[in-house]
Amino acid sequence: MVFRVIILLILLQADFLFGQTSLEQIDLANGKFKVGFLHYTISDSTRTYSRIYDYSNAKITRPIPISLWYPSNQNDDEVIPLKVLDYLRILKEEEEWEHLPDEHILNWFYYANSPANQKHLKEETTAYPKLEFAQGQFPAVVYSPSLMASSIENFAVCEYLASHGYIVISSPSRGTENRWFTNNGAMEMETQARDVEFLIKQVGKFPNADSDKTAVMGFSLGGPANILAQTRNKNIRAVASLDGTERYNYALLKKSPFFAAHKVGVPYIHMAQKIIPNEVLKEDNIDPELNTKFELYDSITKSRAYRLRFHNLTHSYFSTLGVLFQDRDKRQDKSDAEIMVSYKWVSVYVLNFLNAFLKDDDTALAFIENQPSDNGIKEGLISYTSKQPTRDEFSFQDFNDLASKQHYKNLMELYLSVKKKNPSFQLPESNLNTLGLQLVINPETTEQGIPVLLLATELYPNSANLFDSLAEAYLFLGNTEKAIENFEKSLELNAQNQNAIQRLKQLKG
């Protein structure tokens, strides 16, 4: 009898370890906003598409189902929150099985039709359908799902971000021609990148979206598409990767004619799965280098980059649906409790990363720059490395960009400030001369050229050519007195300056 009780307790413990997840137990601390949710479909008229299960040769414009989470201040007392089942209904629509009865969802799509998973369908989320947008403007986040996955695969982190003041937009991962990907990985990656760019334009149409503050976030195969989109869209200001496969399949990125590592010029964070055990590497024929190699991270030089490894997460558990529904791999998966805690920290890191670089939040930046233990994270849960951008030598172009921003005022102060930080920096005489004259003769910047030439004569007081140019600039502006003064100075330095001689004859009659 005692033996049977022990066996029963062991079985109950195993069930706890491998079957007890819930949204509530993930324990994400939502922000001050209610979370509104919209789902609708629009079309990209620049591309065609086939509904695969219609078994027809007919082509339609590419449909883009959109899921949108956003901040709201509306009283939700009379609004019923979405249940997980509502999200799974979106999944079946995006799988092009929109008429499938709800009771078959778990039989049909990916996940076991178990009592635990049936229970998940009834769970309430923190999102409410069709709430009013909160007043104000909010940064936008474009979410890219994993391979052929639904727009709602990571709904918990999308809700979490919306509650903290972000508009999050997502569409399903679909192939170029139809629902399914082909073996042409480069083509499909380009398709996903174009979907990301389409969503950036769509979210920019909402008056509450601050399109100047846009980030991309992706899981698995959504990662490379986001990198590709960032390299050709300047309004993407940060990239968050949830075990994105740009780490595992860098060769795919390099196939794109649009990609180059030096183009990754915005803050980048990659959160990776645990070390894959040798048993799994052998049985699943996985290259052991995937545990250590990360060419993209190593190649980034022009932006801050952060690399984290979550020692209790395998790949599937960087998504909400994976945490809740995915069968556990007993060769490597941790307990449900450990998985949920880690998924929570993934979400917290995403939020702080976005707050740091889209909201200029110093506290969030400190969190991102800290070692995990300094953020109160249990030792051994996460390992962390980061790097700062490699500073190129400060150039004349860099100086001119700064000078232009201050309308070419206080140039000597600016020069001394730059020189203090970059001791080897020089302002070439010829560059200053050309820039000053270009500014003077441009009707929109005429008055700004004189300060540049004055700075040049301070730095190069023995240059007859610079004083000659300064005199010409004054003459162009109609200041004859100053023109004569500087032509005479030019002649003092070079008595053979024929231009100054002729100009002085003309001006003095």
C-alpha cells in the first residue's frame, strides 16, 4: 500500500512538472493601460497569393491578416476579455480552416487534445476586443512569427507590451505563393521581410502610433526577416530577437543582396535557448556548432548588441503557445515552473530593451546593461554578454553634421569639444574652404558660410587662400568694407595673389 502511494505521488509530481502551465502562473505584471485588441484582414495589392485548400488556379491579392494590441483607458467593466480559445480561432482562420468547428482545433493544429490543453482554451487573457485607443502617441512594435506560424503565437508578450504603452502589430508567417513555405529559403525570407515592411506602413496609419519610434520583434524564423527589414528601413530603431534563427542560419541572411552586417545599425538583443544536450544533438542530427557559433552578433560593429542565453528554455518556449500547449521533450526540457519563470524574464527583457531605446528610459537602459544577478535574477538562469559599437574615426562629415544642427554657430566651441574627445581629429583647410563657399552661394544657407570661413582663418591664420575666400564671401553678401579688409590680409600673406590685387583695384576705384 505504501509503495502504491509513493508511485502515485511520483506520477502526480511528474504531472506537475510537465503539465501545469497557465497564463496566471507566468505572472507578467501588466502596466497601467488596458489592452485593446483588433483582428482584421487587408490585402497587399502588389503581390498575388493562392488559397491552397481551394484547389484552384485562381490568384488573389496577398491577404494580410492583422492582429493588433494597443493601449486603452476605456473602462472594461462591461467588456468581456478574450479567452485563449478566441486566439486559437484566429489561428484556424490564418491556417485557412476558418469553418472548422472549435472542438477540433486541438485535434487539427499542432497541439495535443489533452485535458490540460482543453483547460487552457478556457483561460481569460488580459486583452479586450475593440476598446477605444488611449489618447496620445505610442511607439510601435512589429512582431514576426516563427515558421508558418500565427500572428497570435506570442499573444502574452504582445498584451504585456501594449499594457505598458506600445502598439503591437503582427501578421502570420506565410509563403510567397500560398500558405506554405517552399524550399527556397532566401525567397521566403524576403517575403517575410516585405510583410514586415507592409505592417510598418499599416501601423503608421494609426494616429496614435509614433512611426518615428518603431521596433521589430520576432521569434525563430521571424528573426532573419526582421534583420533584413531593418537593414533597409531607417525608421526601425531597435531589433529584439526571441531565439531568432539568424543565429543558427546566418548563411540564409547572407544570400540576400540587401544584407550586410555593417547595415545593422540599431540596438540589437538576441535571447537564445539553452545549450542543446549531446544526446539531442546526436539523435536529431544537429550541428554542435549551433551551441556556440553566432556570426551575426560577432559581425555587428555599429550598434549596441546584447546576447543572452536562457538556460531553462528550449526553442519552442519563446512563444506563448509553446509555453502553454507544446509537448515537452523529456530529454532536455525543464519543469513547467522553470519554463514559465524564464518566459516571464524574456518578456521583461523585451520591455526594458524597448523602453531603453524607444522611450529613452535610463532605468530600463541600466537594466539592459546590468548583469542578470544585478537585476534580481536567480543565479544560473540567464547568461549575458554585450558589446558597444566600435567607434570609427571622427570625420569631417561627422563634424559638419553637428555644425549643421546648430546652424553653424559657436563653431570654435564645437571644434574644441570634438577635439577633446578625439585628439587626432583635424579639420582640413581645403574642406573648410569649400564648405564655406558652398554655403555662401546657396540662397538657403548664405549667412551660414561666413562662420565656417572665420573658423578656417582661425585655424589656418597664414593661409592667403582662406582670407581671399572670406573676402569673396563678404563681397557676395554686399559687405564691401569686410571684403576689402580680407583681400588686404590675403595680400599681406601672399603679395602675388592676383585675384586680391584685381578685386582691390575694382573696389577702391
